[in-house]
Amino acid sequence: MLVKPNPKHVRSLVNFFEQGAKPDARDGFGVEIEHLPVHNSDDTAVTYGETNGIETLMLRLRKYYDEGEEYWQDDQLVGLARKGIGISLEPGGQLETSIGIVRDAEQLGEIYAQFRREVDPILDELGFRLVNYGYQPKSHALEIPINPKRRYAAMNEYLGHIGQYGPCMMRASASTQVSIDYRSEHDAIEKIRLATAVGPILNWFFRNTPYFEGRPNRIPLLRQRMWDYLDFQRTNVIPGLYEDSFSWEDYAADVLSTPLMFADLSHTPEAAHLPAEQREFAAFRETAGDVYPDRELNAYEVNHVLSTHFNDVRLKNFIEMRHWDSLPIERAQRLTQIVGSLFYDADGFSRLAEHLGGVGEADVFEAKAALQAHGADAKPYGRSLDDWANLLGVGDTLAELPGDARHPQVRQA
């Protein structure tokens, strides 16, 4: 590793991971569903600042969060939260609901249904709707302006200079993410390994991106491809994950040795004398060791550093499984059920470990490539997708659920 991280910073991240461990096995879920706002008239993307756009929607939703919290930046509302749910905006105006902690798919559905009862009448008045696809159905990425967060402006500048899909990911894509608990360092690493290995297969069964840049999408797992080709230092498989000696310290060192993309000093006491606009700035080459003081990092700084990494499975003070396409609630509920059966049920976890025992980093890359190249004929880890459907408990249930690419949410050209 070319960059040696500050040992105090490494310890800060490891402490954060240790504090997230739940030895009493609470087995909760956090579920994030991003929505693509599109005009009812022509299915093009709705932007933040347009008349009757995302800003208007957020302002009208405030009344349902009067006992919660609001998040503003430069006099513009960018987030709302109350017990059980938070609403935030992604770079291209995607509206994300963060739900949790929930114990089962039914509770997830109840909280989400309340959100829809509040938001849908407002959407009807404004003339647009929220769709669940992995990518905008009509608009091209560069037609969509970045929403008003300094963080996103810095990310846009950085990702616009590297990789293949930076602007596409930021402005026009949408995802579903499921987070789970871990009991200990060993439990966390085992879950991350298995989730990383099985992720491409679950991505196949829950794929939901029929369009890309205004045309039919021909890439089997578009969202996976976008992230894999985005910025290899901070995406894809965690380096060294499948080494026997891999530890939380190794993960912390990898994160801390990667350029920050931008630095957030808004909660760094030593930077209090700087003007507000200078506390968030682009940091194209700087790592945390270049930017933050020689001391242990506070919780806000730790969260910021971790948030600049986007591995297929990300460790915070929970395990975040990323990169599923945006899903309608029925499919998100089914995904949550399957994740629970694999990672919280002892027998299900043992079976998954048995079938993926011995899998390594190169095998995961091979499985991803096979799915992209061969689609339904792929045999990840030597098994057909029919076999995997049975092993994972997917079966035929997905075909009965509404809201995937076979059930269009937009008009066909």
C-alpha cells in the first residue's frame, strides 16, 4: 500500500466498527429506496429548481415532519426526517427514502405506505410522479442538473474526470440498498464476504433497468457495470477481503488510503476559523491523513470518510448491501425477506456459506463477468441461475410481483 494511513485515524474507524457490533443479535434492517421523479407529460426528469419541481415537493412535505428534523443548505431544503423514515435528495434530484430500523418486510411496507399516502396527493397536484427503475427512462444524464448540495458539486467535479459512468451514476441512476446488523468483527467479515459473493446473483434476479440514456438498455446488470467502471479505488470488491488475515484494520487502512474526493471540515474544530464555503472543498488527491488533524477522528469525520467509499458491500456501524436497482415496494419487501433468510437465519446462513465456501476475489470478478456476458445462460460459481434461484429461495415468486421491467412504469415510445 503506497499511502500509510495515520494510526490514530485507523483506530478511530475500528472503534466505530466495534461500537456498531450487536452481540445480542437484534437482526434489524435498514432499507433505502431511491425514486426517479419524472414528468407525467413526457416522462423526462424533474429537477430541483424548476417550477413545481423537487424543491416544491420538499416544502409541501414539511408539514408531515414538523416534529422531526429538517436539513437545509444555502437556504434550500434538501432533507426531512422523523422517527422511522428520512427523506433526502441524491445528486440528480432522486428522492431517497431511508426506512428503519425495521424487523420484517411487513413493517417496511407499513412505513412506506404511510410515506406514499402523504406524497402521492402532492405529486398529483404538481404533475409528476416517482418511478422505481435503475435509470431515468427518457432523460440523458447530462440534461439533469446537480441538486444544491456542495458535496454533490465536488463529487460531480471529481467523478467527471475519471471512470466511464460518473455523471450517469450521479444524475440519472437509482438504487435499493439493504443494511443488516453484525455481532462481532468475525461475524461482520463473514457476512461481507458472503454478501459480496452472492450479490451479483441477487442483482440478476432483482434487475430493473429497462432504459439507459433514453434507449432500451442492453447491459444485463447496468448498475453493477456503472459502479465497477466508476472508480476502482473506492468501488467493486473490497481489496484483500478474502484473505484469511483480513480485519477491520485492513478495511480502515484501505478507506483512509484512498483520495477523499472532497473533504468535509464542517465538524472539524481546528477548521472553525475558515469561512463556511472553505470547510467543504474538493480534495482530488488528498487522503484523510492529508486533511484531518493528527488525532482520533470524531464521529462526524468518520462517517464522512466512510461515505466516500462505495464498495459492493460497505461497512459502517452496520453492513450495507448496495447496488440493487430501485425497486417498487413489493419487490423491496421480497428482497428484504430473502436477505433475512440468508443472513439472519442460522440454517440459511450455513447453507449459503457451504455453497460459497472457498470463493475468492477472482471468483467474484468471474461471476460478475459471466452474468454480464451470458445473462440467463451464465453459471456463476459453477451453478445455473435456476439452481441459484432454488438455493436462495427466489423461486418463481418474483414473476408474480408488480413493478419490474416487464411491468412498465412509463409509456413506450
